[in-house]
Amino acid sequence: MGNDPRVIIDDNPMSTRQWIVVVLMTLLNALDGFDVLASAFAAPGISAEWGIPRDALGVVLSAELVGMGVGSLFLGNMADRLGRKTTLLSCLVVMTIGMFMAGWANSVAALIIWRLLTGLGIGGMLATTNAVTAECTSRAVRSLALAIYVIGYPLGAVIGGFAAQSWLLVDHDWRAVFLFGAVATAAMIPLTLLLVPETPAYFAARRPADALAKINRSLRTLRQPEIASLPPASVAADRPRASDVLAKPALRKVTVLLSLGYMFHTLTFYFILKWAVKIVADAGFTPPQAASVLTWANIGGMIGGTLFGFFLRRFDIKGPTIGASLLGALAMVWFGTGSDTLWGWRGLAFVSMFFLNAAIVGYYAAFARGFPAYARGTGTGIALGVGRAGAAGSPIIGGLLFAAFGDAELTAVAAVMAIGAVGGAVMLWLLPLADPDRDDAARTLEGVRS
């Protein structure tokens, strides 16, 4: 195992260079958080300018989430075929174009098209950044690193929320939100190009020409010991296939349960993220005040995710994630009772996202541990892609429920939407969770010995 770069990364202390990669992946995830919620911050202005009712606005709010699902499915596989870094840079370019053009959209149809394109890039980015974080961190701190990475998502939304409520929506109109996101996204392209190496695990799994030299170059960049020779090929197959996540029964079960669990959970998770600003604005508060509720929701998500990451260092993934999901469902029902004050709305949103985002940290830790390195981008992409069906459906279902129950019936709508997190908890309860990279290395060593 001394020649296996995955085990070297697993067992050696983290270098400063590895933590720099974690920080950059967190910043990329923060971009995703802001880009996804840009339409939520802009929703009151869009609705006012174009006179869109709630059920139609739900389609606009879900556009980038549909794109995210497609991007996760297809660009996650790109990360396994062409490399993590190539995929990251491609996704950043796509996101920059989509955000910039959304800021110049002159119709609902044009806005939906550019939000779909933005979502395509975000979906591929999410699958790839999760894989890079997992593959550049040691086993001892991986859950913590993934928790730091996951809180980048609400961090981006918090930064965007403060910018929206104190500047963008005060001095400009809703279009400025998208243009601000385009500039921030473009700024990450040179940083990624210069500071993010291709992962040793990717080279070890794909075995390109000059694989040994490429693995050692990546290990040197990460300040880890080099290897003298390539590790033996997997005993399962000389060239393992990313499609194994669906072809192999054990991996297929993990893929299906994680995908469905994440899909159910995001039905609940994205209801607040996509509808809170519009709900609070319709309750009589100004758009900047309503945007502040979403900011506090994401502050709650950031704190909950951080604390949950430390919690996972002492406990396994499944039980705590199930508990966080169920508490998130209860908090969602509480959010549905509403408030007469702005701080009351902020508190309800804070508590809801505290638990719901803690569960998201658990899911991402499960993605990293549930799939082997050679198919991690594909497996994570499938889980995220299917999960985005729940995310994309959440604003639409919310809009339809408001149309069915009436705009004033927030309690009933929130109670129905909370069912998703409960369904996700059931899928996690059924999930078998092992460590495929470790198991594969052990099987390889055993095959060499025999």
C-alpha cells in the first residue's frame, strides 16, 4: 500500500497546501450558493417588473435547479473521464456566461434559458468540487474538511444576501444581482487554474500515459511523499468503469438510496431557499428586508453545518444525519406558522436551515465515502443529479401548493414540503455505508500476496 497515492493521502498529516485546496473548493461552493440563490434574491423585482404570479414564478426559480440536475449527471462523468481540474474550469466558464446573460435578459423565456445554462455549470461544479475535497484530504480530517466545504454554500448565500439587501437591491435593480455573480465567478477562473492540482486519486484510477510522473507531480504539489512505482491495478478489473455505480449490485444500492434520499431532502431544503424572500415580501416587508431573512437562513445553515462537521468526527455518518433531517422537518413545520415581525421570520428561517443544512453535510460525507475514487465524480454526479430533481421540483411544487391552498395557507404548504426530509431520513436508514477505496486497496494487496 506504500505505493498507493490514495493511501498516502489517507494516512499522512495534512499539509498547508492541502488546506489551500479545501479553502478554494469551499469558495467555489460559495459561488454555487450565491449563483443558485440569485434568482431568489431577485424574485420580488422580477415579479414586479414582469407581473409573474407565484405558480409561474416557481418555474423561473427552478430553472437553474433543472440545469444543475443535468450538469451533475453529465459533467460529473466528465470529471471521471477528463479530470477534475478540466471540469472545474469548464464549469466556471459556463457559469460566468450564464450569470452575465441573465443580467441582460429582457423576457421570462430568456431568463429561464440563461438560468438553465448557469445551473448546468453549477451541477458539474458541485459533483467535481466534492470529489476534489475528498481526494485531497486525509482520512482523519475528511469529514471536517467536507463540512467546511459544504458550509461554503450558505456562506456564498450569506455574502450575497448582505450585498443584495444593503447595496445591490438598494442602489440598483434585480439585474445587478446576476451581474455581481458573473464577476465573482469569473474571478475564480485564474485562482483555480493556478492553485488546484489534478488529484493523485484520479491519475491512479485512470492510468493515463506517464501516470507515475503525473501522480508524483500532484503529490509534490500537495506536499506529500512521492511513490517509486505505480500501485497494482485493481483486482476487480484492469480498467474499472465509472458505470460500476449502476452495474455492481452493492454500488447500485448505495447510488439508488443516496440519490433518492438526497432528492427527498432537497424538496424540503430548497423550499425555504427559493420561497422565503417572496413569502416575507408578500407579508408586507420591503425586498431588502425580505432578502435579510434568507441571509439569516443561510447563517443558520452555515453554523449548523460547521457544528455538524465537528460532530461527525466523533460519530458515524448515518445516525446523526437522520436526526438532523427529522429535526429539519419539524423546523420546517414551525416555519409554516409564520411571524408578525421581521426578526421572528429571521429566527424561523435560521432554525430551519440550521438542521436542514447539517443533514446536507451528512449527505456529502456519505457521497465521499460511498463511492470509490475511479467513479466518485460519476457516483456523486448521479446522486446530485437525481437529487436536483427534488431541488428543481421544490419551487414548482411550492407554487402549485400555494395555488391549491391559497397564498395565505403557508402552514399547510410548509407541512407538506416537510415530508421530503422525512423521506430522506428513511432512505439513509436503509443505506449500507462502507469505505470502497480502503476495501479496494486491501483487496489489491491481498491479490498481490496471493
